[in-house]
Amino acid sequence: MLVRPALLTSLPPSPLALFGREGPLVLEIGFGDGRFTAELARAHPEWNLLGAEVSAASVARAWRRMKREGIGNVRLYHGEGGFALRNLVAEESLFRVYVNFPDPWPKKKHQENRLLREPFFRLLSTRLAPEGSLLFTTDHEGYFGFALEEAGRTGLFRVEVLPPPEAHLRTKYALKWKAEGRTFFHAVFTRIAKDPSPFPPIRRYPMPHALLQGELPEDLALAKTVLPLEKGAVVLLETARKKDGFYVLAHVEEEDLVQDLLLEVRRSAKGVYAGLARFGSPLVTEGVQRAVALLVEALERAGLRAVQRSY
């Protein structure tokens, strides 16, 4: 039920690879505790439902709910909705998208963090099937107007402002805010054209590592080593000594993808190995390769010599 992109043979995966069957593909971004997702899955057993959620605790609660209720047509991804849309969904394959009560990022300086911006709508137009639609419900009037303007700027959607369906008001936050007497806003964005720009899935790379020769230092001063990327950064956070080398915790941010990695430096029969530790099955991206390269550069500054690089 849990989607781990690194374990998929291709991006985007086929419906058979992800669900074991064909069927209308529906994406929910920000599923919270999964109660709305479960209701959709029960009402439409023929749908293949993919959910994306950034909160690990919410993913765990939703997973338990699906297991408890015996729901089999749902797959859950822990991560950004933009990543799921671009990398887990094939072009023109989406029947519908649901976005209920996303974070409004109310401060003007934070509006670039909002999900429903023009770049998202342009990407969405390439993933929705003709006449496919996004259903958006919120209690934040400012964000609602913002989303209408951003979608309208693309010229790719027909927008209808409607009363919110009752099912959309049974989510965790909707029930709370309904009791507080808040007003709700709802719109349907139906695709009428497709953006001509290419939006290819993220590129995957072979497992990066290097072989070095020389003596390991007693310490590696790597804390908070930062390497800026075009749309993110690599940060080596901290180092822990182990019997035959070091573990290094790294944080990698790329567009719509955040990963924490465990890197490893250890002695081997052929010298000193530096690369990914066997932990967590990260998706090997350019940022992951750059994290390993950053570690190797630090080892070279400490006096070791790289004799083989695989990145």
C-alpha cells in the first residue's frame, strides 16, 4: 500500500505495477488521516486511488485506517503532491484530483509555498485526461481567490465555483471548522487544453560510490557542510564514528523531493569505500549523487586519494 519510488522499476509506474489492475486513476493531495480517502474508495471500488501526504504521522494513521477497513484500491505516498503528480502519474492518465483544505500559507511572503500556483496547474494539465478535473475545497477565502487567478492565468482550465459537496465537509479539519461556523469555498477546475511544455519525471541514477586509498582520519569535520543546487541544496548534517569508518547523515532537497540519507565511509579489502549505506532505499537522484561527491571531496581534503568513482 505504501509507494516507495526507489523500489519502482520505472517512473511513472504503470497502473498494473502500482495497483495490479487497470481503472480510473484518482489522486488526492493532502489526505490527512485518510477518512475522506477511505470514503471515496468505498464509494468507487472501481477507482485506483493514489494519495500524497507530507506528514509521516498522517500517513501512518491513514495506512492503519485502510488496513482496518480492508480497503485495497488505495496507495499512499509520503511526500509532496507535486512530486507524486509529476513522477507517479503518466501523461493524460488522471481522471480526477482532490485537494481538500491545503495549507493556505496566509502570509504574503510565504505564498510561493502554496500548492495551487500557476506552475502546478500547468503540470496538472499534462497529467489530467481530456475533461479531467481537480476539485478544490478550502475555508480560506484568500487562498481560494488566489487559486482561481493562478488557474485562470494559464488558460488551460474551465473553472466552476460551486457549493462544496457534503463528502468534502467530512474531513478531519472540515468537521472541526464546520463546528466553528466557518464558511467553505469550492471550485472545479476542468482541463480544456494541455500545456505544451515537457514535464518529464525525475531522472534516476546508478548507485553512487567511490573507492579511495589512504588512511582514514580520526575525525571528519562535516557538520553543516552545504552544497547549493539549482532548486535545492545538499547538507551534510553530522558524522558518527564506527569501528571501521564513519556514518554521515545528509539532507537533500530537490524540486518537490526531500530525502534524508545515511552515507557510509568504511574500510574494505580494496581500500576505503564511500557511498550510500544500506538504509532507507532512497531514490538515487542528482542530489544524492552530489551528496556522495561532497563526502568524497571531504575525504580527499583529509588526505585520501580517489582511485575509482561511480557518480
